[in-house]
Amino acid sequence: MEHAAVVADRGTTAAPAVPFFTQAASFTALWPAVKANLDAVVDRGKYSHGPLVGRFERALAEHIGARHVIGVNSGTDALVLLLRAAGLQPGDEVVVPAFSFVASASSVVLAGGRPAFADIDPVGYGIDVSTVPVTAATRMVMPVHLFCQLADLGAVTAFAQRHALTVVEDSAEAIGMRWDGLHAGLHGAGGVLSFFPTKTLGALGDAGAVITDDDRIAETAAALRHHGRFGRTLDNFPGISNETVLPGLNSKMDDVQAAVLLAKLATLDADIARRATLAEQYTRALRGCPGIRRLPTVQHRDADTNPVFYVYLVEVDHRDALAAYLAAHSVGTETYYPVPLHLQPCFAHLGYRRGQFPHAEAACAGALALPLYPDLTESQVDRVCSLVRAFYGGGGA
Ligand SMILES: *Cc1c(COP(=O)(O)O)cnc(C)c1O
């Protein structure tokens, strides 16, 4: 396995590259455990509907304290299945923040509903429910937990109760995050997890899960991932019925991904701790740096509400120029998320205009994610921070 940094560096004398993301070293260390699980899949000869998905679901449910984990093939599918299982009807409105990954809102459309956008709180980046008009069609609210912390679930829950709305959480990024001791995704009808490779618990390709404490939602989501077939579908797949009650998807989690995720789950807590250490190093090194408008600010931190650094996001002046400067020095960055959802062409028919959600628009224009993953070294973080300081003329590199 050749390390991306080594490849990028060949033939130059520059400092080694800092990729935006890699888990090559983690996978190398974990490979014996991954391989043993993969061998079990191959030896058994059951390449779908195998036992590893059920094993992973039970292990993860125990780890996060959820009653049900339903493995599916992506976080996006998990959102669609959750919305449908939670009872979304054609034409229902779902309140979604305008600053998020596009799947938060496209899942609503795919499930037959209509997104109603809200602005965000400019410090924590969570949904600001005071910015959306509730109509007769409003049925659900979807807080999205972005980058390192949960949206303000106190405000979201009060808003949902006041208007009799169902809370569905886009907790795709939020594995390990808790509010009042309860894991993300379990504060309303249910939530989702994404195991896209860059996520805190990343697979070797696409995978996701619906998580819920509600038996009926779990049963429906489990049926919907397998063509709408009800039966004893929760304990993975045995004894499934052939009757199709709801039109479903084929969105089963692959046993190959479950084999990888089962092995990686063992290092999840250590990975989260490593991310926190590196995030602190960034914050120490970048505090007071001219040009940086905002460092990650954890708003709710107590014994029962813990953040998890999935992404280290800064808001800066001249964002695109900084990204280009870092790229020229072989440092990868990513813009989360460059286009606010209310201005995405796929939602143009909803009739939103620029200027309606100023905090979301400002975040889209200024936010930049720096490299953050367990394989990253302290000296790589130092190098990134020196380059950022040098770019803004604040000393360094
Ligand atoms: C990653 C992500 C998703 C989608 O998950 P996939 O597994 O990539 O389909 C949805 N919402 C948010 C906020 C995400 O970060």
C-alpha cells in the first residue's frame, strides 16, 4: 500500500504533502482484524444477507446506547428511509438548515416531502428554528449536527413540541456526540449515521445506518431497506416475508463493509480522543491569527454533552486564496459547504433568494476545513498552522 504523501512527494524536495484525508496507516495497522472478518465472509460464501451486518448492528447499538441500528448502504439512503419510516407523507414540509450537505434536503425530496429552509446560528452552525415560518404543511424538523457538535437540541425540541412536529436528526457526522448523555440521533424519532470513508467511523466505501429507539420506526426502516418486506427483518435478515407492503429500496449494508466497520469500531474511542488532541493543537496554534474570523467554538460542554471533532472548520478572510496557497504547498483542504442549500439549482423551484439566510451564506463563503484524522501527525498540524499564519502575514513557515 503506497502512501499518498509519498507519491505526491516523488521528485521534489518540498516538505511532504499533508493530504486532506487518509486512513492508510490506520488500515495497515487494523488489517489483520479486517482480513479475518473478510475471510469469514468469503469462507461462508454468503455475500449478501450474511451475519456480519447483524453483528455490526448489535455492536454499534451497544456502543452508542441505541435500541436499534439498521445498516444500510449510505447515510443518504438512511435519511430517506428514516423520513419515510417516521411517517412523512407526500407534500409534507420538513424544516432543514440552509447550511448543510445537500443530502439533508435532497433526502426530503426523495421521500416525497418539501424542504423548508432555516438559517443557522453563526457560532455553533446549528439550525436556528426562529428563522423559519411554520405552515399548515410543516410536519418535521431536521437538525443537522455539523463538524464537532450537536445543534441546540433544547431549542429544537421546544420548537417541535410547540408546533407538534416530529424531530428527525441528520446525525450523519455525529457518531460519538452526546447531548445530556444521550447519543446524537436518539433525541426524537430517530437519526442516521454515515460511514463514508472520511467520516469519524469510515468504511472502505459507502455505508450508513438508521438509528432509533422506536420499535415501529426500526421495523419499517428495516423493511424499506429490503424492498419493503416485513417479517423478522430487525435481527438482520432471517425469516423475511415475501409480501411487499411498502415500495422499498435495495439499500442493504454490504457484509464487506460490515467486516471493515466491525474491526474499526474497536478503535473508535481512541480515534475520537486523537481527533480532540489534534483539534486542540490547531486551536492553540491558530488563536489570534489575523485573517481567521472564527475558530471552532464548542457551545455546550459539560459532563453529559460531548463534542467530537469530525472536521476542523475555520471561517476565514480570502478563503479561496488561502485554499489555493495551501494546495500550492501540498496541503489539502475542503470547503464545507460552498453553496447554501436554498441557492442550489436543484431547489430553485422552491423560490428562495440570496440574502434570505445571511448566516448560512456567510458560512458558505468563508468556511474552510483543515486536515483532521487520526493518522495526521503533530508535525503535520504544525506545518499547516505555520502556512496559514504565513499566508496572513502573521509569522511562520
Ligand atoms: C456525510 C453526510 C451525509 C450523507 O452520508 P453519505 O453516507 O455520504 O450518503 C448526510 N448529511 C450529512 C450532514 C453528512 O455529513
